Amino acid sequence: MAAAAAVGPGLGSGPGDSPEGPEADAPERRRKAHGMLKLYYGLSEGEVAGHPAGPDPLDPTDLNGAHFDPEVYLDKLRRECPLAQLMDSETDMVRQIRALDSDMQTLVYENYNKFISATDTIRKMKNDFRKMEDEMDRLATNMAVITNFSARISATLQDRHERITKLAGVHALLRKLQFLFELPSRLTKCVELGAYGQAVRYQGRARAVLQQYQHLPSFRAIQDDCQVITARLAQQLRQRFREGCSGAPEQAECVELLLALGEPAEELCEEFLAHARGRLEEELSSLEAELGPSPPAPDVLEFTDRGGNGFVGGLCQVAAAYQELFAAQGPAGAEKLAAFAQELGGRYFALVERRLAQEQGGSDNSLLVRALDRFHRRLRAPGALLAAAGLSESATEIVERVARERLSHHLQGLKAAFLSSLTDVRQALAAPRLAGKEGPSLAELLANVASSILSHIKASLASVHLFTAKEVSFSNKPYFRGEFCSQGVREGLIVGFIRSMCQTAQSFCDSPGEKGGATPPALLLLLSRLCLDYETATISYILTLTDEQFLVQDQSPVTPVSTLCAEARETARRLLTHYVKVQGLVISQMLRKSVETRDWLSTLEPRNVRAVMKRVVEDTTAIDVQVGLLYEEGVRKAQSSDSSKRTFSVYSSSRQQGRYAPSYTPSAPMDTNLLSNIQKLFSERIDVFSPVEFNKVSVLTGIIKISLKTLLECVRLRTFGRFGLQQVQVDCHFLQLYLWRFVADEELVHLLLDEVVASAALRCPDPVPMEPSVVEVICERG
């Protein structure tokens, strides 16, 4: 308890303070210590060490309060707290005292260097101020001495100053008079030395004085002499100006001097433009000579550089000098200059367009774009000087026309590349047949064509993208930020080429002639697959690539991707349909000739399958392999287990049993035809030219339908003997053995071959079919 009472007054004091100090100073020390701690910890007046202020700020028992009384606090503790709590309070208080002492020491140590530095600085300032005070005292003494001397000198020279001022005025006047009297000789000497500018300046300085005092005889004589000399000077300046051998700056100087001499501005204006026209026409003539047929024309970049440095630079000098010299002419003078610039600028633009037209054959736009950039950039200065002449607008129009022509050129290049790829495909397809060796597959040819076209498209996009590069001066023009990207590149180049490609591909469907004309069927198949690939992925990829490279800021309507994809899909469908017709026609021609060139009435008993049927199966198998290289398999109906074992006979179909045997007598031919017609009413109708789907099964089904339908129609036009009927039976069974696996529905082959055999039986006077077992043996042997 005694220890707590002893340390209570010293709470928050420094390590050197004694707790036994006088009680009168204790509250003051505590307030100072508390204030320093509040400042150190950043606490408000109402908080100390993170504890909120009590409800009563005047509470004497509040350790953190300003009115803390240790005696009252100890009395309260002794009354209210047991011994154990008192001991704990003492321990806690000792801990807080030690912590505060440690914090105070840390605060002092951390700021010790600052205190030392501040002390040294104050000591130095005292020494410096002492030296400065001494120097100021000496300066004040010196200033007083100087002031005294100045006053004495002014008093001494007061009378002489007035005399000196008068003499200086007389001297200046005499010098002016001397200049006037010497003026004729000075002008003569300047004219002899060719210092025309100095002579004009002399004349300008003396003109007003001579005009003012011309009533005096002496001044009148000087003025007359100066006028004679000035007239001779003006004549020499005009002679020099009319010679035209000097450049634009020298001629502008001559005109400026003549204007200063008072020559008529209108006449000088006309002469200035005439001389400028002569020099600029020489530049144009040299440019035109470079475009002649005899000397080789320089590259377009060199040509534009020469034009920019020669003609455009000269035009800028003429315009700047004209506006500086003849600004007083007003709107009339500006109109003359604008007409002058329009005329010569038009001739220059015509030469530039002629030179640019010679660059339309190349495929690289880098040099052309650089030339256009320099051409357009060099015309900015005259365009700003001569806004009324419209030179910048004309230059921009030329650049836009060249850009349109380049787009058209690249479109033609893409079309030519596509046709060249097709020519390569034709040669590749024909080369194996001519050399007797295996060539590249259709899948490889398709990949080569697709990659070649895509690389040409990307190259064209990269080439025309140079027109919109940021470093090009005309890329920020509205045309190149809008219409060029949307209507020029996207619609004119890309969409135009895709549609042209589809039209070119469709033109192969219209080729006349037997067996598809000169178009190889494999080319039709390849083009159909190419258009289908474009519909599924390539068109979307190309247009997305175009939109990313050319950020379109134009609101003009563009062709949707879906429209182009629909056109490409329709082209692929037409090509594939035409391929089916061409291949069906090839096989049909073989079948037709085999039927028409044979004597079916007197044929021998069949011992083998006819070679044409084997050829049909071989060609169909080759077509199956060919189509399978580019198209997927497709979906087939479920096949029956006896598809390859079915034997055709006159009575092979259940619907035909009992149809021919009782009815094929000479007395009842009409009944047989009637039964056949009735049977056709109930049979499933076969659409020979049904739409072709994009898969192998659909393509082969279409070809086989056309071929078998042709065979059926040819059989209907012939008359068969017994062995002829049996030969047809053997041939149809052989076809059935192999063709059913190519079609979507094997029942289709069965129906058509049933029709063929039935038609042959109807046209046979003695319809005796061959035994099915014999037919199978012959077909297996064949």
C-alpha cells in the first residue's frame, strides 16, 4: 500500500523525476507528462491510452483525469478493494510506470539526433547573422560615401550638362543633314555595288524629310537627284526580276524592293505570277519527260519525291511570298492566287495519276502507299496556304481513287489465283492418267486449293491494310475510316470474291456436252466440298478476320455472314447434284450402249456376266472411294441378312409369282400388261432425281438410281429371246450382289432390278428363266 501511494504521483513522469518531490509541483508535472503522451499517441483530449473518458471529467479517482487526487484514490481503494486486489493494482501500476518510462526514454533517444542538429543549426545561424550584420554596416557606410560623392559631382556638372545636351542635339541634326547631303552619293554607290536593299532603306529614311522640306532649294536639289537615282534603281530591279534567272526568294526580294520604291502593286502582282508560272511549268515539264516512253520511268516513290521537292515546294514558296507581298490586294489578289494554284495543281495531279496508273499491275502496295503518303503529306502546306484552291481535297480524292483501283486489282488477283488453283487441280487430275502413275488424292488437292486461296486472301488483306496504318497521313480521313473498310474491303474485296468464287464454281454446272463437257467429275466433287467448307467455317473466319483488321466505323449495310453461307451451301448442293448427274450419265452411257448394240433375240445361252456389268461395278466402287475421300459415310437403313444372296428370276418377287406363267400365252398378252400396270400402282415410287445430301451414301444412291433407271428404260425398248432374258437375269443378279452396299436403302436396288427383269420378261416371247442356282454359279464365277 505504501509503495502504491509512493508511485501514484509519479505516474507518467520521466525516469529522472523523484516520487518524493514537493507535492505542489506534482500536479503540474503530471499534466505535462500526460500532455506529452497524448501528443505522442495521437489521442484526443477525452481519451488516454485508448480508454474512453469517464462520465465525470472532475472525478478525483480517475487516474487519467486532469483532477486526479492520489489520496482520495488510495482511500477509495482501501475501502472498496480486498488485499489481493490491492496487490494486483500495485503490480499493474508498477508495470504501467515502467512501460511509460521506457516509452519516454525511446522518445528521447529517437529525437536526440534531431535535437543535436537543431542546436548546431541555431549556433551556426547566430554566427552567420553576426557576420552579416558587420557586412551590412560596412555596406551602409560605403553607400553613404557614394551618395556624397554623387551629390558633389552633380552640383559641379550642373551647368555643363545643359550645354552638353544642346551640343548633342546640334550634333544629331548635323549628322542628319550630312546624311541628306550625302544621300545621292550613297545611293549611287549602293546601286553600283548591287546593294539594292540598302539603297531602298536609305531612300525610305530620307523620303519623308525631303518631302517635308522640298520647298527649300537645297533640299529640292537633293530630292531631284534621289529621284533620278531611284528611277535607275527601279529599272535595274525590274530588269533583274524579268530575267527570271534567280530563284523565288530573290524574285520576292525584288518585288518587295519595288513595292517599297512605290511601284504599282497590280502590275507587280501580274509579273510575279507570270514568272512563277514559268518556273513551275519547267518543273512540270521535267516530271512529264520522266513519264515518256523513251527513258525508264523512276519508281513511284522517287517520282513523288521529285514532284514534292520541286513543284510542290516551289508552289509553297510562291504562295507564301505572294501572300506576304500582296496582302494589301485583298480578296481579288487571293482569287488570282487560288486560280493560279488550281490550274498548275491540276496539271501536277494529272501527271501524278498517270504515274500511279503504272503501278496498278503490282501486287505489293508498300511502295505505292509510301508514295501516296508523301504525296498527300507534302500537299498539306500548300493546302493550308491556299485553302480556296482545294489542293488538299484534290489530293485526297486521288488517294481514294488509287485505293479503289487497288481493291479492284486485288479482287481480280484473287479471282485469277482461284482459276489458277483450279487449273492446277485439272492438271493434277489428268497427270496420273497420262503418266500411268498415282497422283495426289482429292483430299490433298482440296487442302492445297483451300490453303492457297486463304493465303491469297490474307495477303490481299495485309496489302490493303497498309492504307489504314496509323503512320499514314491520309488514314484518318473519313473515307479510309469508314467506306474503305466496309464497302471497299469487306463488301467489294472479300464478299465480292466469295460470290465470284461461287459463281465460277456454278458455271461448271452449266457446261454443255456429253459426259459433263470438259469438266472432270472429280473437280465438281472437290469444288462442292470446298464450298461446303466455306459455308461451315471459312466464310465466318475470313469475315471475322476482316472485321478485326479493319475496324469499321461506317453505318452502311453489309452482307450478313448467314447470307454468304447460304449462297455457298446452295453452290455446293448444285455442284454435288451435277456431279451425281455427270457420273450417272457416264455409267448410263455404258449401259445404254451395251443394251442397244446387242442382238437380244439371237444371243447365246449365258455363261458369264457381261463385261460392262463388271465395269459398272468397278466404276461405282471407284466413285465410292473418290467420294469417301471428301464426304462422310452417311446413314443407311438396316440391311437384311440375305442381301447378297438374292437371286433374280422372272418369279423372284413374291408379288410377281403366278403372274407370268399363266399369262404368258399368245391368247392373253393384254392381261399380262394389265397385271404389270396394276402392280406398279402399288409399288413404291422411286424419285430418280431426288435432292442429294452431303454424304457418300446419298451421292452413290443418286448415281445408282440414274444408272439403273437408264438400264430399265433401255430394256423397255428392246425385244428379248429366251437366252437374252436369262442374260439380263444374270446381269441383274451380279449388279445386285455388289450395288446394294453403296445405297442408303438396299430395297431401292431390289425394286429397280426387279423392274428391269420384269420389263425384259414382258418383252420376251418365250420367258423361260434360268435356275437361281445356275445364276449364282455364273455370278460367283464372274
